[in-house]
Amino acid sequence: MRKSVFTAVSALVVLSALGLPVASWADELVEVSAMDAMFWASNTWMLVATFLVFIMHLGFASLESGMTRAKNTVNILFKNVAIVAIGLLTYAVVGFNLMYPGDFSVAGFFGFSGFGVGGLADGIIVEGGVQAFTDWTDFIFQAMFAATAATIISGAVAERIKLGSFLLVVTLYVAFVYPWVGSWQWGGGWLDERGFYDFAGSTLVHSVGGWGALAGVILLGPRLGKYVNGSIKPIMGHNMPLAAIGVFLLWFGWFGFNGGSVLSADPEAVSFVFVTTALAAAAGIVGAIAVSWIIQKKPDLTMALNGALAGLVGITAGADVVSVGSSVIIGLIAGVLVFFAVVGIDRAKLDDPVGAISVHLVCGIWGTLAVGIFGGEEFSFMTQLIGVVAYGVVTFAAAMILFGIVKATIGIRVSEEEELVGLDIGEHGMEAYSGFEIYTTQ
């Protein structure tokens, strides 16, 4: 930007010295400078949003660790570290080009040679006829999203899945399933042509991860001692402060998740998305607290935490197109839904230690359908429903196939002895809280 401005200023000085008219040149200089400044601001904001989405992985790691037992903490943390690497590398190798195929060719399928996003010219992404950000910025922002789907699966199958089997399934799921179905809308595919809308991924990210989580939970089975003689035995998480920290980190990162999805530094659009995102999360907390307190007679912290995430997932599909008032309604309903989903899924004997299916799948579906209700006349509820069903059928089937093949070959569940001792010792040979002695009373 400095070079272009310096060149234009130099030209003005020369023209002025020669006594030639400079008014039109001055107007062009102002226009060029404004465009360069907007490009600079948009590209920088997109990178800042990328950092925020990256922080969300720390939030997921903290939340999952806190909501599960101490003896599986190392395993949870290991999976979350590995997931970031898997998401970034697979997206670089195949995911980005599969999700944004552009002028698709076999040669461009693998690696960066296939950058084919519509409007791409000389490494610059064009949005609305204006240079918005570089293709490298586009890649790294989208790559951070890719790993999120695998993280959602991680929490749902925690405390009893084989590490190697988990990593194999999620690698294939994130490398091929996530970007393929993502191309249906974000890549200009058939759902985009039908008018389906998902601003930042209530369905494309969260429900896709949620369907994978549901398949894993079904084929894996519940943790030992969770359902005994027809009754449900609560298995409490070991660290509620850590879980709360995780939720606040996720909420913090969500401003980049949704705000970055504006794909520019447009001050009005970004500010509006920040407001709808924050209010939906707050309303989700209120909804979850209210219904859980009324029904359970006690205020439940875990429900309040999941209420915040429910509101965030719910608003993600339409954060830029629904009104501020509608964002509160969407978040409030999501908070109520997540309570009944957690209870219902537990009664169905589907063991989800962190409530990932309830938060990401159930509220992801709700948020996507809410666009058709609150988004305005240009959005069709039936089109949104078609999209939800299409994503559900394909991703659930794909996840069932992947988990099913791995289960039939190398197995997906640790031994009973290893589960009782804990995956930290069984899978990793280390403890998260070594050096502490545990005293028990008779």
C-alpha cells in the first residue's frame, strides 16, 4: 500500500511542477488510497479472526478436560493437539481445493496448485468487486474451521475410544467428508444455487461434527457404569473451573468465528455480527438456566455453560441476516433446546460426556432452520430444511461407514481394564496430575 501511495504522490508532484492539471489525478489517488486501506484492514482483520478461531481449540481442550474424569485428561489434551495438526495439514493437502473447487481439475485436486476460488486473481480474493484479502489469508482462516468438526467428535466419544482408531476416523472425515459437503454451499455448489444459507457454519461446521459424533457414540457404546439396571448414573466431570474457562475461551474465539465470516473489515457488518453473537450466547445461558432450574430444582452450572454454547451455535447460521431481537429469541430457544436434548439423549442411553451432540447437532439444526424463520423473505424455510436433511443423511452415513470399518478391523474401544484404569495410563503411560496422593475414607 505504501508503495502505491508513494508512486501516486510522486506523479502528482511531477505533474504540478510541469504546470499540468492534477485534479483528476488527485481524485484517483484518494480512491486508490481508500481501496488499499480497506484491503489492508480487511486482510488484517481476517488474520486476527483466524487467531481467535485458533484460540477456540484451547477452549475445546479445556472444556472437554473439565467435563470428563481426571484419569482421562492427558488423552483429551493429546487428541485436541493432534486435531489441530490434522485439520491444518489435510486442509492444505486436499481440503481447501475440495471445498472451493472453482475450475476443478485432477491436477489441482491436491495441494495449493488448485486455488480456484471464484474471483481469485494474482493471489487476491475479490468480494463484491473489491479486493478483500489474500488467498493465503483465506486458506488459513478456513483451515482453522476444518479442525473444529473433529474436535466436536472428540468430546462425544471421550473416555473409551482407542486413540489410534479415533485419529484415523477423524483424519478421513476432516480430509474428505467435511470439505466435500462444505462445497455444496460455501463452494458455490448445488445448495448454494438453491438459496440455502449458512453464514458461519451452524450446519456446515457444527452439525457436520455433530452427525459424526452421533455415529461414533452409537457404535462405541456408553462408558462402563453409565447405565446400570435401567438407571442412569451421572459421571461428573473432575474440574468445573477448567470447563468454565473453556466456555469463555470458546465465546471469545466465536467473535472471530462469526466476525471473520463477514470476509471483510466492514465496520457496520462486523459490529452487527458481534452484537447478535453476544446476545444469542447470553440468551442461551438464560434459557438453559431457567428451564434446568425449574425442572431440576437446582441451578446447574454445566447447563449454563452448554446454554452459552447452544446460543453461539444457534446464531452462527444467521448472525448477519437476523435482527438483534431475533438473535435473542434464537439464543433463548437454543438454551431451552440444549437442556431437553441433553436429558433426552441420556435417556436414550447415548453416552455423550460433554453434551457435544446436544450443543452442536441439535442447536446447529435449530440455528440453520431459524434463518428461514427470522432471516427475511429472501430465505426459504423449506430450502433450509432440505439443506439440513441433505447434510444429515450424507455425513451421518459417512461417519457410520468410517467408524464401522474401523470397528470391524482394528476396533474402536479400549479394553475394560484400560477404561477402568484410565486412558492416560493405558494409552499414554502418564498422568495429568502426577505427584498427588489420593486418600479415601472407608
